[in-house]
Amino acid sequence: MFTLPDLPYAYDALEPTMSARTLHFHHDKHHAAYIKALNELLDRAGPTTDRLEDVIRQSADAGPDASKLFNNAAQAWNHAFFWPSMAPEASKPSGDLDAAIRASFGGLAQLREAFAKAGVAHFGSGWVWLVADGGKLAVKSTHDAHDIITDGGGFPLLVCDLWEHAYYLDYQNDRKAFLDAWFDAPANWSFASSQLAASAGKGDPWCFSAPRATATAA
């Protein structure tokens, strides 16, 4: 059984960018529902792996009959990656990450513009990612439950949720205001730096923890 990961901060830690009310609904209701549905589907199908990343890959390749499993598995993973993509204290990129941003975008202001532009232009629900891809950084978006694992879009450094449940209580339909505020405050550049290092083989990348029943590392 996969378990709902705890938030790495208090519910009110990201205010005013994201309210405690939003985080309670987003984490305790939406993310929890994906985990619950995922476990129920795996219980009926019979698990073949204890890694969520492998469940996502296998269900993505299994055709339409596995779409429900894929959607819930991928959404469980995306949300679990979203939480550490944020931190209570605002920060700025430094070191190798800062250098990579300057080389790929010209600077943080240009990355902020590209990130918000991609998120605002994204039609419907999904995710906007900062990724390392081919030695450079890029901004990419994925629709609905789709993620970087199966879309071949690079190595994830940060992600922001574009589903309305991520921002509607606080920003209503103003997605751009949410994206701008998100980039300026809770975007976790320390996490992005560790992911960038992992993409170059320096340290372990983030992964979803294994089910408690197996007591193994993901």
C-alpha cells in the first residue's frame, strides 16, 4: 500500500502565496484521493512492483485499459514532487543552478517570464515544469496527469500544479497571479539545485517512497 506523504511544512507555512485552507484541501483531499484510488486499483490488479515510478511506466505502456491506474499513479507522484518543490522561506538560485539558468534563459527574470507564460498558455489542467534536458534547462508543461517520467521531457527540477484546485480558493481564475507569486516565494531553489546535481550523477534524485508494507527504499 502506498501512503500519502506528509507535507514537509505546516499548512500555513506558504501563506500568503498558498493559504492553509488550500493546502488542507489540496493535500488532505485531492492528493489523498489519488493515493486511495491507486491502492484500490493495485489491490484488484495485483502489484508487480513496489516503486511508484515503475507503476507509472507500466500503466502508461499498457494501453487504454490501464488509463485509470496511470492517472491515479501519475497524479500521486506529481503531487508528491510538488510539495518539496516549495519551501516556506523565499530564496534565490545559486551555484550551478544559477549558472545554468543564466546560460539557458539569460537570468532568473527571464526564467520567471517563461515559466509564467507556459503556465498561463497551458489549456486546461496539468503541470508546468523546470527540467534539465540535454545539458540545458527548459520549461515544459504536461496535460492532466502526464508527467516527465513518461513524456520524455527531461529531468525534473521543480513543478507547479496548474489544476484549479491548486489556486482557485486563493486566486480564483487568475492563474498568472498564482504563478508569479509561486515563483517569487515558495519555489524551492535548494530542491532544484539538488535535483540538478542528481541529473549529473551527483547524488540521488528525488523519488516516491516505497509502500510501507515492503519497508524498502524507493
